[in-house]
Amino acid sequence: MAKGSESKAAPNGPQEAVLRFEEVSFGYGHNHPILEEVDFSLRRGMKVTVMGQNGAGKSTIFSLITEEQSPDSGKIQKSRGLTIALSRQVIAPAERELTVREFFAKRFKEKVYDLDPKIDAVLEIVNLAAPHDRIVKSFSGGQQARLLLASALIQDPDLLLLDEPTNNLDTAGIEHLTAFLKSYEKSCLVISHDAEFLNSFTDGILYLDVHTRKVEQYFGNYFDLQKEILARIERENRKNAQFAKKIQDNKDKVNYFAAKGGKMRLIAKKLRDEIEQMEEDKVDVRREDKTIRPFTIPAQPELIGEMMSITSYKTIDTKTHKPKVHTADISLKKKQHLLLKGPNGIGKSTLLEALASGKAEGAKIAPGVKVGYYRQDFSTLNFEDTVFASLMGVMKKQDEEKMRAVAAGFLITAPLMGKKIGMLSEGQKGLVAFARLVLESPGLLILDEPTNHINFRHLPVIAKALDEYEGAMILVSHVPEFVEQIRIDDILDLGKEKKA
């Protein structure tokens, strides 16, 4: 628990701490501090959520635990012989060229002779049927997410680190993961923005405060803790307001008595001492996460009539992995929103990519239509560009003042402008991608899992902007609560048999 923070007692009495941070500080150089004298502990068998604003350092905590990074000061204590496995957000490019068997073999330092049955066992847990000689890059984004999970589970670690494990998972995948975590008897730290998922198994929260760079530790039900944190902030704000009023009253009296001179100056001095004490007693309230400002994605103004037509499309058979061609009769005009549905591996992202590039057989984008494409892997962003260059580069008429105003609404402040896109957290990349869409003013908006990596506080604001978007839109999302907030005019379900 960070100094000065509150915490409930850990459940089930004292247990052995498998991990302990003791006054740990870390930063990327002097100008980019992330953690300052952080203290917390994780007890055996606990499942804890790591929360915090985008860029607060959640993934940094994981890299310190796995020793990819070293603290600038302080100690990280681990129980003797502790084994750790990390499920990352994305598969490294070099590992995408491996077969499934080679990919899993890399999780072990020594050769494992009964590897195939172990692979089958963990693939069953994540609900994925995969030939062991299949190349990793041939899997869909959702299937690769399951491989990442399975690659951590196969190690049977004492401490399991999961970084956004529900990203790209469909409903069935999330249900399988939830069931596994409920029955998992070892320790687990999870970074996720999926509130319902977290509430189903969490024992507590580690909250990273992006402003103080401290960690606050709480124990209990996820939703109850959210309410407790908000109630505590309210109490502290009320208490500080009372102090502020009394301090101002005393300052007014000090000025009055000091002007009178004589014995009145002694009263003034006493009041000044009281003011100093009250200033010290003011509570250092944790500033709540900022939420992005409401925004509008302007639609390309001059377009009329049909924006896109789809007469046929391809899917991938999830059993045979062979392509199928289907007929369709879809016409998208202004203010028409299409939802693309289907299980992991059926080819949703592949279809969106083909549609966005204008190279999809059986689909046609009308001449002059500008496409705004949000990819779940952010590959539409040049990771070597600075944030400044990335945002200015999409404007038809470059206007730095307008660009900075839009960026500020997405919490993209001046210190971030000079950073390369590749240095940002995944959540910050997502906010840059949305800021670009606002500056682009597309006629056709194509969005592939736009909730991935985004702080859940921002999602209602994003949903409202998409709901009100007046151009044509194609959306893929596995988050029903998000989709429910957006006007959908038509649905194309790739999972339904409709062969040409």
C-alpha cells in the first residue's frame, strides 16, 4: 500500500507474500518519471487487478516484475523459486513466423518431451483448435490472443501476469478465460479495462495514480471498490473545502488584527500558526482519472448517394481454414452504420482491411470517398513519427492551433507531442488514432475493435461520437455494452452460412 493511502484488510487472514515492492522508483530518464517510492504486496493465491490511466505505468509494473526493466531505487522482493509467466498484448513479429509447436517450445528454457499433449491441454482451456504445425501469423487477431494466453498458461507459473487478456476475444473466449481464472489456485495480476470480466474473479485492486506516481492497494469486490474510491474522494474533497473556508476566514482576520497593532498582532500570529497547521492537515486527494472530452468525427461534407456497396465477401472456415465466398446485398449511404459480426478466426479483420484498401473482391467504394480506418493493431500509425507529425499529417489544411485543441480533448498534451508513436502506451496510441479520425473528416469510417486498450471511462464518450457520426460506418466489436450505445442500421453476420 502506498504511503498515505487507505486499504481494507486482506481477506482470509495472513498469507505468504509472493511479491513485494518496497519504495520502488522507476522512470525513463529524469524527464519521464513513472513510479515514485511505490509499496505494495501480493499474497499467494490472490487475483488482483492493475488499474490506472493510460500511460500511468501498468505495463511497466509487469516489466519490473519480469526483470526486463530494473528499478532506479528500492527493492522488489519475490518468494524463493517463484516462477512467473507473462501473457503480452501482442505476439512479437519474429514469433509470428513460428509454428504453433515452436511458439510454445520457446516458453521453456529446456526441451519438453511431452510438449504436444501440454499444448492440446492449454488450447482447450482457451477454446482454440489449432494444428501444431500451423504458422502463427496465419491466425486471426482473436486467435493470436488465445495463443498468447495459452503460452503463459502452459508454464503453470506461481504468478500469472495477464496484460489486456480479453482484447480481441469473443464472448466464448472471455467465458473460457473467466472460468479458468475462477478455478486458478495460484497468484495472478491482470491489466484490463473490462469491468464485468474483472468483477467476476478479482480479490482487489492496485491503482496507479498517474499524478502522484504512487500505488494504492485495495481488497474486495471490483465494483464495490470503485464506489469506495469515489466515496473516499468525495469525503476528502468536502473536508478540504471546509479547511479552505476556515483558512480564508483566518486570513481575513489576520489582515484585520495585524493592521490594529499592539496585542492584536499576537492574535494575528496565533491565527497564522493555525493557518499553517490547517494547510498541513489538508488531505492529498487522489485526482480521479480524466476522461476524454465529448467529440464529433466530422463526416466528409460534399458526398451524396452510395458510399460503398458489397455484393460478395470471403470468410475463413474455422475448421478447415479454407476460404469461402458468400453473396451479399449491402449498400451504405450517409448516416448508415453496419455491424460486422462473427467468431474469432472467421476473417473479420481481413475483410475490413480489404474493404479499407479498396481491394476487396465484390466490394466497391464510391469515387472521392475518404476512408478513416481504425486498426486494432494501430498499423495505420507510423511508429517512427512523432505525435505532432502524425496528427498534422492527416489534416487537409494544416492548422496547428486546431490540431492541438483536438489533441487536448484526447488527453494528448504538450509533453506527448514530441514523443514517437512507438513510445506511447497502447491506450495512448488508441487516443491518437481517434484524434486522427477527427482531423481527417472521413466519409466512410471503418473500425476494428476500437475498445481495445482504451480506458473504460472513455468508452461512453467514444460510443456517443460513433452513434452520432453522419458518414457511413462499418464496425467490428466484441463488447456488447459498447455496441448497444451505437446506432446500428444493418448487421452482416459472417458466422451465418450464406455461400455463393
